[in-house]
Amino acid sequence: MGIGKAISQEKRWTLQECVAYAIENNITIKQSALNIESADIDKSDAIGNFLPSLNASASNFWSSGLSADPISGTNRTQTFRSSNYGIGAEINLFDGLRNVRQFQRAKLNQLLSQYNLGKSKDDIALFVANSYLQLLLNKESLKVIEKQHDITLESLKRTTDLVEAGVLPQGDLLEIEATSSDEITRIVQAENAVQIARVSLAQTLLIKDYEKFDIAEQEYLEPSSKILDKSIEEIRSTARTSRYEVQIAEQNKLLAEKDLEIARGNYYPSLTGSFSIGTTESDAEGIVFDDMGVPMTVGAAPFFDQFSDNYGISYGLSLSIPIFNGFSVRNAVKRSKINIKSADFQLEQAELDLDSNVYQAYLDAKGSAKAYEASKVSVKAQERAYEYAKDRYDVGLTNAFDFSQSKFRLENAQSNAVQAKFDYIFKIKVLELYFGIKLADIKL
């Protein structure tokens, strides 16, 4: 499904569908995937460094005037054409093990790119989940207000009848009407919040058809998870082995150590082997001497005869010993050592941050669980208080203001319970991610 593709009006997106779509289309993830392709090419380059280089050459040129005959080597004044053909091979026999280290580094970088891609997917999945739950929260909050407004409208009709019958004062009717107007305002605000959350989620998914985009309507039951039965140490230990943050820092340290080995390789001499074979051909007239020693001009030998008669082979070894290079190698080694220390600090910081984040997520999940339980108790208490106030209002034992206040407290408790519920869901899912449960496997 392409970016910005029109979404069917009947389509309602689940969390798993949103996450899968985001992972497929997110630009950051696509960039991370390109980095993997680049790392694969780097590995191919490193493999190629072990192989000999093989090159063929051919040249053809014309000479006029006094010039050396390419066959006999004598200087003559003439115009002629000559050509050269050759094949040469060269192989690195020893370079301080730099090629070996480069290949090892390429494999480490390949793994690092995969970790970065995994982290990008986790980050966008968590961001999408948060946006999705925010939209759910806004929708549920709207339902609470609309439900309370329906009750207010029933009270308004009943109060109007009682006022007209002279049972209740006109002030009670005005109080109920004011409550209804306030609820209408809050319904509009809640609808706007739903629309903003819907557009925000669509933008996160890179979907441009905001009007037709919506999430699935389903019953989200009371969240349950066994993750809080785990100890904080168990969760933290699992996070250290499964979270990409620490794995990325570890790979960066290994890369820094490998860079130091590569830099030290420049202290060693390099040995190169080479082999080449070539031949020369020319249309220049040759010179021969007769029995009397008189030079005679003869025509050029046939092409293929020259091709086989004039060939030559060369081979050998080339040794390069570094003696002085303006401190470049020494300074490269020093910089690599500094980079190792920096990577060490980054790894230590990543582990500290992960421990802190896991501990905070654990406390947040524990706190949200308690807050959710408390909100349910509050709702039950306010429901009883509201029923009591309603019964008293129906028989004229309390006024409309007190009744409206009771209904407002119930609505506030219900809204808080909805918010606590989805906050608890999100905090639990974050903790499950730290425990190594992939978001694709997490169910709401």
C-alpha cells in the first residue's frame, strides 16, 4: 500500500495494522534499510580486497620523424604505427592484516545496521501505539460525555414537566439548562480532540486521506498482564540482552576496537606480488644486412607473427616499509584509542539509561495499575452518590444545583477511569517491550 493511497471509507484500522503500515512506509525505517544495503556493499568490498586485481591494456599510436623502432630499438626517420597489448595481475600478500581487519569490521557494521533497523522499528511501533491509544482515549472520553448528556436531556425533560406543574422552581430548570449547555461545549471540544488525534495518527502513518481514516471500534476490556508478577531484576536482565540500545552501543565499541587494529596495521610493511605478460606489434619497415654488410629495408612481419615473437613476461615482488609518514599513523592510532574510550562511556551510559528506563517503566506500570483500581472504586462510589442524589431530586428533597454537581462528579470520575485505563494499558505495553515482547505480539 503506497503512501497517501486513498483509504476505503469502510476500512477501520487495528493497532497491528497501523504498526505494520508504519513500519512499511516510515521514512526513517526506509533509511535504516538502505544503511543495511550499504553495509552489505562494504562487506563485498572487504571480500574483494583479498582477491587479485587483473587488468588488460591495449594501445595503438603513430610516430613520424626520427623515432625508435619499437621492434629493433634503432632510431630511424620514418612514419609508422605500433601497438602494445598486455595483461597484468597484482595481489596483496601482506598489509599488516588490514584487509582481514576490514573484513571483520564490515561484518560488525553489517550487524550494527540490522540493530539500528530493529531499533527504528521498535521506536516507530511504540510511537504509533501511543498515538493509537490516545485516539482511543479521546473516543472513550467523548462517549462518556455524550452518555452523561443523554442523562441530562432526560433530566431536562422531567424538570420541565415538574416546573410547568409547579412542583419545582424555575431556577432548577435554569440550572439543568446551564448544565446541558456546558456539556454541549465539552462535547464539541471532545469531538475536536478526537479529530486532532485521528489526523495525528494518520500523519504518523503518512496517510493523507484524513477524512476517511479511522481506527477499529471494538470493546477494550480491562487490561491484564502477568508482567507485573516479574521482578524488576528479571525484567532488567532481559532488557539488557534484548534491547537494541545496549546492543548498538556494544557494536560501536567493537567497531572502535577494530578501527584501532586497522590503524596499527599501517606500522607494518606491505608486500605485493605482480605478474604481467605483453607483446608489441608495428608496421614499421625493418632493416637487415646482406652478406656484404649492406643494410636493406624489408617490410613489416605479419601481425600474428609479431604477436607471438615479441611477447614478454615479467613478475616479481614489491615490498614497502613505512619509515616516516608525518605522524599520520601514530596520530590515527591515538584517535582510535580515544574513540574506544568514548565508545566505552557510551556503552556504560546506554546500560545506565536502560536500567533507569526499565526501573521507571516498572514504577509507572505499578502506579498506573493502582491508579486504575482506585479510579474504578471512585466510579462505583460516585454512581451510588449519583443514584442517591437522583432519588432525592426526583422527590424534591434536593435542588437542581446539588443534583448537577453530583452528576458532574460522576462524569469526572468516569472520565478519569477511562484515562487511567488507557494509561495503564500503555505503561504495561512499554514494560512488556522492555521484557522482550515484540509489539507485533502484544494484544490490547
